[in-house]
Amino acid sequence: MPLLVKLLLNLLFVGMSLSIALLWTKIEKYLNKTIFKNINKNLKVVILTFATILLELIVILQVSTYFQGPVIDSFFVGSLLLLCCVWLHPYLMVADQNISKVEEKYFSGGVDLGPIKVFRPTFTPFNIGTLILSTVSIIASVVYYLPYFL
């Protein structure tokens, strides 16, 4: 029975960590309608970016303590996973749409469904915060493990 409970808790934890981007979007929209209504746009972006970095750091530290691993390793791997979740999903979605358009055009009688789209990343506070955290984690990991490389 404890194994089943642990498995369910792990699945719940993975689901919560993957849904962080969706949750953050809803939180950002709510804050824009209420608290940030009268605040300057640039200040809003800075506050939300730092809040994103703080939230991601808390999640990474929780994962590190849960699995009892080194913080620097969890910091590196966790920030790279967050970066992949934030950037790869939109990229692959545009690529899938382009593949579908080409297949429809050439395999269904030449119906043109529009031009092929180029992936253009959006720079929301969540994306910027994740990019900053990933950059810092890569630099910190390289500096920490530099003696092992030399």
C-alpha cells in the first residue's frame, strides 16, 4: 500500500510541475485585472519576472529536498526542464501545424491552407524569468564543476 501512495504522490507532483506554465498564465491575467491595473507596464514585467524566478527556485528546491539530491544538480536539471517546457511546446506546435499544412496541400488535391509560419518566441514575464533562471543555472553549474573539467 505505501508503494501505491508514493506512486500516486509522484504522479501528482509531476502533474503539478508540468501545469505550472498554465497556472502562471491564469495568475498573470488575474493580477493584471486586479492588482497591476494602475502600475506601469515595465514595472509589471519586472515584478512578474522576479516572481517567476522565485517560484521556479522554490519548486526546484522542493524537488531537491524531496529526492534528497544535490541542490546544484537539481538547479541545473530543473531549470533546463522548465526551459524545455516553456520553449519547446510552442516550437513543436508551430512545426506540427506546418507539417499538417504541407501534408494537406500535397495529399488532398492541392488545397492551400495558408503560408508556412515561422516560429517566433513570445517574451512574456514567465518566459523571460525561465530564460534568466536557466542561464544562471548553467553558469553556476559550469563554475561549480569547473575543477572537475580541468
